[in-house]
Amino acid sequence: MHFQPVIKLLEEHEVPYSIGGSLLLFLKGLSVQPNDVDLLVKPENFSQAKQVLQKRAVQIEDKPPQGRYITKACTTFTMLDNIQVDLMADFAVTYEDALFRMPFTAVKEQTTAGILPLGSMEAWSVIYWLLPNKEAKRKLMERYFQLHGLSNRHILEEARRIGMPAKADHAIGKLLNKRN
């Protein structure tokens, strides 16, 4: 996926961001094919990031909170080169009576595409447990954690405290009980 022009725009304007979703998994070496670019920013950086991305966009759609998604700010951009970008601040998903708010993390790591600020694999694994049709990505992530360990145990521990589906709670518990 040719996402570098989007990243370059944000970096030229010094907008702090982190990469998430399937692009994060791809950059971590997992065998997924990203369909879009999920970018997270802090709420105070959302309007600046939106202005910057509009420069390359041919279509812009603001998405209000709906269904399980109660993200405070979300805009989808279709860029000049046909890449879809989802820009989010305070990304959050509900499950029954629980709410999981994606913590903003941006740890710069070496990837095949250069040094990039990546979101938390643990936080995205929780999101993938709470959303339907993400089984394949969850399995890939579980194997990743078994091979590489956990970087953000506290995120998984917090997810269990707020309440997860039984299968998710069991799988997360197994990951947390392994020595990393």
C-alpha cells in the first residue's frame, strides 16, 4: 500500500499521529493486506490533521458516532491516489455495558517503510475482539504476541477489568499469564 504521501503530509506539518488498524499489523510483519490507513491523533490535534489531509483529498466524509463506534471525531478521506484514510481522535467501541477507549500511543519503531509512530498492538487486539469479523486478525495478533511478547500488558489488564466477551477474556488471560 502506498501510504507514505499521507504520512509525509502530517510530518511536514508536525502533526503527531500514530498508525493503527491493518496497516499497523502489516508494518509489524503480519500477513495482512491493508485496505485503508487508520490514523489516530489526540483530540487537540484533530482539526490540524484534518486540514492537512484535506490538501490531498478528493472526497471527505465526517462520520458521527454510530452503533458500537462512539469515536468523538472521525473523518474518512479518499485521497488523490485513491487511498482511503480514516482519521480518528478518541477512538472508542462499546460492548454490552462496557466501553473501550483506544489509548493514544505512538511509539516510533523501525518498519519496512522506515521509522514510524505505531499504535499499540495490544489496544488494537482489544478492538478486534470487540468488533465482528476480525477473527483472522485476532489469530495473527495472538501468534505475534506469543513470539514477541507483550509491550503494553496494562492495556489488556484494563480491558479485562471493563469487561470483555467470555472468549476474549479467556484468550487475553492466557496471553497475560505467559511470561514475557
